Amino acid sequence: YCPAGVYEIVGEETGDPKFVINAQNCVHCKTCDIKDPTQNINWVVPEGGGGPNYPNM
């Protein structure tokens, strides 16, 4: 459910699936925190506390 593809499973075609987190893709939309029913993701703002400035979002 991540729109930026931060969380993915790779290696499924080889039979050795691994969970990978691509933190560099994160756009800080907080979908992971909102959509996680078990609330096991601890979402924190990036350094500085203000987050990125995306004027068109």
C-alpha cells in the first residue's frame, strides 16, 4: 500500500523471497502509519521535524 514503493519483496521468482525497505524512496506521506492495522510501524518525521516541502502534494 506504499505509493512510493518503500516496502517490497524481492527474489520471489528464484524462490528466495526477502523483504526490502527502500527508505530513500519515502515521500513522508504517512500512509504506512495510517494503513497498518496492527500499528507496528513507528513513523517519525525526518531530521529537523518540519519534513520536506512538497508544494504540489
